[in-house]
Amino acid sequence: MISIRSFKLLFLLLTATLTACGFHPRGAYSLPLELKQIYLEGGSPALREQMQQQLRESHAQLASSRENASMVLKLFDETFKRRVLSLSERGKTNEYELLYRLEYELATLKDAVLMPRQPLEVRRDYYNDQQAILARDNEENTLRAEMSQQAVRTLLNQARFALEKSEK
């Protein structure tokens, strides 16, 4: 039987091993100092919430005003579209495709463009089960949240890349 002291020692050793290997909680990013205070100009409430959550996990925050920020991420023309992919023999929709599209630009506080305006698209398709009416609504909402999450990760990765490129 393992004593409490041995268990504590094993736990301490395991914790030290995890931190030494560079382990980070899922979703956490190592952001440059310039992205620790980012101001989001435009964007839907869902995207803002995802951005706030992602920044919080990365020990950064969404600036409440432009003056408190070190970078400005400008979002334009954010849209969600749903398109029918296939129909059943009765004419009911079997599959949908969701398309989330926006355009973005990264700039400094003095409006010097670090990354020119460019599009970002995230696509998902899903099966529309005719028997599970409640489940299909939940599935679409879940997919939309995941698409916003992926868009935020892509935006932060692109911003990090643009900053690294501008420093060289």
C-alpha cells in the first residue's frame, strides 16, 4: 500500500514533469506583448465572447477602449450562411453546410496597417436528422460556436504571425 508521503512525492514529481515539458491547458496561446491588450472593432457578440475567452486563457484581455489597447483588430462584413447540400426522396433536407465569413485587418493604435484587409472563412456541414428535431437545432448552435472559436484562433495566429513578420 502506498503511503501518503509517497503519494505526495509522486504527485509533485508528475507535476514537475508536466511543467518541464511545456504543457499548457488546451486553447492557451503564447501571445506576444503587443497582443496582450487587443481592441476589437466590430464583430458579433458571439465572436467577442469567444475572443474574450481565448484571450483570458492566454493571460491577455480584450481592451474596453481603443486607448487602453496596444493593437486594434478590425472586423468587417461578418456573416453566417446556411446552404442545403442534399435532399431526401421526400424533398426534406438531409444535409446543410454552414459558412462563417468575415474580413479583418490588424492595425496599430495610430492606424498603421500591420496586416491588410483579408477574408476568413470557416465551413462545416452536418446531417439533418428528421427524427431528432431538438438535436439538430442544438447541433447547429454548437457548430456555430465552434466556428466562432476556430475563427478566433485563426485571427490570433494570423496576428501573431504578422507581428513576428513586422519585427524582422
